[in-house]
Amino acid sequence: MEELYRIESHPLCPTASVVQGERYRISVLTPRLFRLEYSEDGVFEDRPTQCVLNRDFATPAFQVFETEDTLKIVTEGVQLLYDKQKFSPSGLSVTVKAKGGSHNGVWHYGDEVEDLGGTARTLDTADGAIPLEHGLLSRWGGFGVLDDSKSLLIRSDGWVEPRQGERTDLYFFGYGPAYQDCLRDFYHLTGPVPLLPRFVFGNWWSRYHRYDEQEYKALIRRFEAEQIPFSVAVIDMDWHLVDVDPKYGSGWTGYTWNRELFPDPAEFMGWLHRHGLKVTLNVHPADGVRPFEEAYRPMAQALGLDWSKEEPIPFDSTDPAFLEAYFQYLHHPNEAMGVDFWWVDWQQGTHTRIPGLDPLWMLNHYHYLDSMRGGKRGLTFSRYSGPGSHRYPIGFSGDTIISWKSLDFQPYFTANASNIGYGWWSHDIGGHMQGSKDDELSTRWVQFGVFSPIMRLHSSNSRFTGKEPWNYNLIAQTVMKRYLRLRHQLVPYLYTMNVLASRQGQPLIRPLYYLEPQRAEAYSAPNEYYFGTQLLVCPITTPMDKKAGAAPFEAWLPAGRWFDLFEGRIYDGGRKLTLYRGLEDIPVLARAGAILPMARLQPGSSTDNPACMEVRVFPGADGSFELYEDDGISVPTEGSFAVTRMTWEQEAGCLTVGPVEGNRPVVPARRSYAFCFYGVGPEAPRLLCNGQEAEAAVSYDPEKHILTLEAPAIRPEDRLQVQFGAAPRLLPNDLEGQLYRLLYQAEMKYDLKEQIFGYLQGGMSAAALLGVLQTMHLDEAVYGMLAEVLLAQTN
């Protein structure tokens, strides 16, 4: 195959890491990661596999104790016992050494592993929860097992080859609660997460609908007029011919543009590019290439087939000649016209002519490698095909049912996928099909989508399921538009998280237990997750209570002080708390010391490195953030990034930004900043540029206690400082204002509202008022949302 299809790998393990007998081989890759092989013929495999690429870990310290019929290997993390026979439950075991006084986990060969779960191939037709495949992390046993015995081998020429003979090839991960260490070593073993292009972090428009060119352009113009930014235009299967002669079968597979709908595809895609959108087309490759396709004759000739017989060219992912022609004749010409990447929609099972070879894996692997032609970053859009699929982002999760149950499952499903290293899921935001129209549900789904890896609106071909915000009531559409704009503003933050995922093996979405694995409470809120390094997200996935005008989320707030991103409210952490929100927002929290860099909202859909930044700062503790920027599309090299360091020093009361380090030319020559400081008073701080006083415009929100300072534009080599003075004190929450707003929206007796508010105005403490509320027999949700405000700060 072409050089392009040869994946980089380092499959050889140092000989010093190997303990080997006639029929067994054990490779000590790290103190907690072992490769366990058994082969009756004594032949072992050193080539990369579909899952495992790199075994070149530095040899760790370990001890070997051996007799004629026993073997013990001891590292600082695990102890292996083996009888040197064919692997069996009684003959092979590994004990995980405990840290911090917790119990040891013991694995015997063949045991069913009770891990925290991984992800699934698809959510097609899911209406709520579905079973998940295994992950690598375990709360109780402290171990995970990856069985690579059935993986095909990857040859040096880039093609795949079945294994010979019956051989066992396992990887034992005994990391206990060191979940993030486990994940980083898994990425080394199987290959890193690729760096995604910057444009994918904006909003995607997608709909299964028979668009024509004029309708699609009119849609984009309306999005622009309403200032709803999109960065990706997804065109579902009706781009190609679908009404085909029945003798050829269905029109599901196709590669020939429907010129009645799109008379000039190149002009159409060029127009989308000029309006700031990248283009992806849906393709269902299962039915191969049939004689009505424009590419049929040249592709048949290239494959040595007689095109005059008009026999279809079957899809055959086991034939390298077919795959190379598949790209050359079906995809590359469309890419030359303007297609930026492909949505590979494979739903036809897991079997090929080669036993164990999944056609979905073949499509993902070779589509991704092919997309890197010309020095571009790779990108494909397809379903999950097993461990190691993180190398082929982005994941398409499939066609879900529109229901509250589906929404409620997706936050957990998305966070849990990190347990097998799969961090870039894209869901059909709003749900795909069936269900009922529910403006509240659709709004909550958009809010989750904004705080998910990829924000892609999508729907079925029903004329009633379009996700355009103006299809919903005024409140819902207002919220949706605001959140879609917010997603666009978050691109600088998301792109930095993209860099951390690729360079440090840190997924954007992480379950709570990644940071506090020993706390039982961290496992009690499965829908709550860290969104990058600075935010904690609690998506609302249940309907609102009518009387309260709000819906609850049962949250666990880790230790520390937390700020609500939208309301400014401060919470004391280290406890469970029920958070209530109306339709306007969901709870998104930032810990004291967090720094959140965003783009200021500007006209248009550009996701380029912004000339106008908005930086939200959450005082109360020291904090820092490094903003990574590059050209967003080229394969990164050493020195391709510009890094802007932002630091908040609590004792000094000082924020420092810049100067930009590294590749300064990728950053705008002049960049302005608006700094939003939470929890502070209205007194204006000092602004210094390179140590000199500078003019600044200052505004203040007295209800949320947010001070905004707008600094003049600076050069990349400049340094800004915002000085509040030593150890600025955080203001307490505005209980009176917050309770007033909640009481105003609650559907309850006016006299009762006056009575409650009167107690607070009369000087009653929050604790005393909470006691009074308990005697008033309020609606449960009304009491809950009032109690949330009163209990937010315990000191």
C-alpha cells in the first residue's frame, strides 16, 4: 500500500523487560502493566496489532523468583504468580498492591472483571441506558484486562494480517485508584489521541433532509442574520443520487452528486467555505459501486473488471486494491471539489471474509490515514470500533430516540467512555427520531451539547424534527441561541483541552472519580463530570417542577469553593447538594483559582485564534492556565504552538497575562482582553501593561458580584497585570436578591412569598430561615431551591 497507509509504531519491548519460558512470555511494561502471552508452539508476536502499537516502555524495576514449576514477578505495584503451564484460573494470578491502606485486588486468569465500564459501538435506536463494554478502571479490584488475542496484525506495508495459531495475548492493568496514570499508559500502548482541527469545536449543523443548494444557503444566511455561529456544515445522504433503478438495490449507498439539488457542488462547497464552514458528507459504503455511478467505469478499469458487463463492484474492505481505488475514485475527487472530511455511516455488522476483521475498523483506520494526505491533520467521523478507536476521532454515536431517558443516559455515557480512552464522542444533540416534541427537553439537550465534546445538532428526515432554534417557543429559542453562541466563545478553551488530550492523555470529559478516587461520593453522581481542567458540569436531564419553575441535579461538590458560571453564586464544597435551575441555565461550576479563556462574541463564524478575548477569573485561591494556539489545521511540530500563560496570585491579588511564548506569528498582532472577576466588589483595580499604568473601562454587576475590566489591545510580546491589592476578600452571596428572584418565579401563594421574604429582610439568619421553611409545608422542589441558596455558603 501507499506510504500514507503505514501507521507509526514502536512494537518491540526491551529484552530486559521480558521473562520467558518455552511456551510463555511475560513482559513487564510498567510497574503496573504486564503483557501476558501463552503459545503452544512457542512462537510469540512482536508486530503491532489493530489495538496495540507501542510496547517500548522503559524497563521498570522488578524482581523475579523462579523454581522449576513456579514463577513470581514482583514490582512496586503488582505481584504475579504463575505455574508455567497453560494459563488457568488456578495457575495464573496477579495481586494489585494497595495504596493508601485500601485492600488488595486479586485477578485470576479467566475472571470476569468488575470494572467501571467503557463505552459502546453505537447508540442506534437507544431509548435510555444500554450495556457498556469493558473499560480499564476498577473501583473495587483495582485492575482491568485488555484481551488482544483476536486482534489482527499490522504489517510493515500498512496492511493487516490474521494471527496464526491459537495464542493468548493479554494486557493486565493493575493501577488501583491511579486512574489517570492507567489512562496515560494505555495511550502509550495503543497510540496517542490525535490533535483535532480547531474548527471541530464550534457548532455543527446537521439534518437528514433533502436539501437543495438554495435551501441550504438560505438556512446559513438566516443563521448569520440571527448571529448563530456554525463552523461545520454536515450534508446527509441526499447529496448523492438516492432514487435509483430498483435493479441496483436501494439508494442508501452513493457517490454521484444529485445535480438537480446541487448543480455545481464545487461552487456550493466553496460558498460554504467563504461563509466560514467546513463541509462533511455522509457516506454509506456497504453496497459498493454500481454501474450508475460516475466513478464506476474508471474504478472498474483500475480494478481490472469488465465495466461493460455492468456488474456492481462489491464493497470489500479485505482487498487492498479495492480500498485504494475506493479512496482514489470515490473520495479524492470530492475532496478536490471541497469536501473537508467524511461521515462514514457503517451499520452493516462486524464480519468480513477474514475471520475477526471488522469492516468498521478498516474504514476508520484507512479513512483516518487517508485524510492526512497533504500534511493535514487527520479527521474522520464514524462509530466506535473497539479499544484503540481513540486514534480515529471523531465518534458518531448513532440514531437515538428523542426522549428524556436518552438525554439522561448521554452525560454518563460520554464521561464513562474516557475509561477506555475514547474522548471525542459526537451525539445527535436533541435526539434523532421518534419521541414527541418537547421544547424543554430540546433546550436541555442543547445545554448538554454545548458542554459535550462535539456540539452537533441533528435530526431525522421527519418534516417536524428540525433543530433550528426558531422552531421552538420564545423562551426555548432564546436559551438555545445564547448557548450556541457560548459554545463558539469556548473554542479557545476547548482547543487547549484538545492539546492536553493529545499531549498529556487527559480527556476533555472526566468522571468525578478521576480526581478523587477514594471518595465514595465521587461515584454517586454519574452524570456530573469535569469539562476540561477548569469547569465542573451538572447537566439537567429531568423535567422541571411546575411550581418551582426549576429542575434538580443531585451534585457532589468536591472540596473547595465553587462559583456558578452563570449566576455568580458561591458554594462551599466537600458535600452533596441538590442544585436547581430554571430553563435558562444548567449548573456549570468553576473552582476558586480557575481561569477560563474565551473568545469575545464577534460577528461571523470564524474559529480562528481570536483578536478579542474574554477571560473569566475566579479568585479565592491561586490558579493558572496556559492557552495553546497554533494554525489549527497543520500537523503539529515542535515549536508550532504559541502559549499564553495566565496566573492568578491570591495573596497578591494580581492577575498576570503573557507575554506570549513560542510561535507568536499565529496569534493576532493586536489582541484585546475583557477580564471578568467573580465574587469581588465594585472597586476598580489597577491595570498595568509592561509595568506601566494603562487605561481601562470597568463595569460591575451588583447582583452577581462580577467586575469586568476591558483592557486596550496589546501585542504578543506585552504583559498585562490586573492588581486588586493584597488578598482580596470574596463577597458573600446576595441572599436577598437571589431569594427574591426564586420566590418571584415560584408558583405559590403571594402571602407566603411575602412572609418568607420578610423574615430575610428582618435580619433572620440563613440557618434560622431554613428551619422556618421546614415548617411551612412547601412544595418539595420550591423548598429545595430555596434551601440551595441558603445552604450554598456554610461559613
